[in-house]
Amino acid sequence: MRRIFYCLVCVALLGACVSRKEIIYLQSSGVQAQSVYGDFAPKIQQEDILTITVSSADVKATLPFNQQNPYQTNAASTRELTFKPTYVVDGQGEIDFPVLGKVKLIGLTRMEATEHLRSLLRSYIVDAGVSLTFANFKVTVLGEVRSPGTYTLPHERVTVLEALGMAGDMTIRGKRNNIMLVREKDGKRETHRLNLLTDSLLSSPYYYLAQNDVIYVEPNKTQVRSASLGQDTNVLISVTSLFITIVSFIVANSK
């Protein structure tokens, strides 16, 4: 009877085993893998919040184009308070910029939007400099990772691997060859599947993330089976162990 119990334990352990090929990232596919960030840079969308500042050698010339801190009273307060002017992209894909008025930025990358604003400012400022960044660039990582959650990023150049790293990486129970990416595009949500086991991921148009992307790591078959059995498995093992103990006790006393 003890042999039967040991066999059950061994079978359970073997069922939980994961092969090396199921956990190693970016295994060679034999094909040159390459991803160019410029080809897949995030585009500005509705409801994006942009931080925009204008600079020039002539500081006075830039003042009408930079929002002022509403709490600013003197030069000292300017040094004490860090103020970053922000602009919300409205339903028409525009921002309301000082002097320039409505400026359409939707569908442009950060660099394209920066150059567009710079070209509009040339009529007012010589050699104007424009700094434009996303103020609300965030991604959400869910499922079989160590620290699921929503992460706000200081920049928009982030890969799916970096996002998983921020979430503490996938657990051993995560399904690495079928990661689901949810992305909003033109007001509609679409899903894409990513395989992290092959280096062809590096050439995927979804290797670099866009704002508000959601990454979901599915549990593997072992974890699904374990969850579906739940406490029943523990009960079964406990009952089997108790049965073997009773039988062994009876056999020992009958001798």
C-alpha cells in the first residue's frame, strides 16, 4: 500500500514538471531578429496628457507659449515649485496651445509632434526648442506575474520584456508562448498574441508597447489543473495517507 501512495505522489510531481523549452525566453529561431523602435513608436491618442515646454535663447520670447504656474508670485517661488505645463488631447485629437490655438497632434509620434510644434513656432521664435513627453504613459500587467498592477512610466520607449520585468517577471506557472496583449487603437480594443520563447518576438510590431497597453499572462496547464482540483487533491491525498496508515496498523497488529 505504501508503494501505491508513493506512486501517487510521484505522478503528481511529474505532472507539475515544466520542460526547459517551456520557460527559456528568446530561443533561437534561426532567423535574424531585429526591431526598429522608430517603426513602432506609440502614436498620440485621444485623452493623452502631454507635457510641453518651449525654450529659446530669448527667454522673453517664449513666455507667451509656456503656461505659468498659477501659484507663482516671484522668481523664488519658481525655483521652489516644479511646474510642468500639460495639455489634454481632446476628442478631435487637438490640444489648445497658447497663442497657436488648436493644434492637431493625434496620430503623430512624440518626435513628429515635437517637430510639428517647432515648425508652427518658427513664425514667432527664432530657433525654438520644444520638449514634449507623455505625462500619463502607463501599462498594466496581469496574470501569472509576481507583482501584477498598473505602472506609470517616465518615457514611452518600453518593451514587453521590460514591462514584465517591472512586474517581477512571470512565475514558473506562466504560459510564455501565448502572452495576450490588449491595445486600444482608433477607439477600439484589439488583442494580439506574443510568444516569448522565440527571438522572433524582437521583430514583432508589438514588442514595443503603447500607452494603456494591457499584458495578460495566462496560467499553464499544470496551474489550471491545480486550480480546478483545488482542495479536492489535498483531501484525496490525506484520505489515501490515512487509509494506508490504518491498513499498516491492522497488518502490524495481526502478526
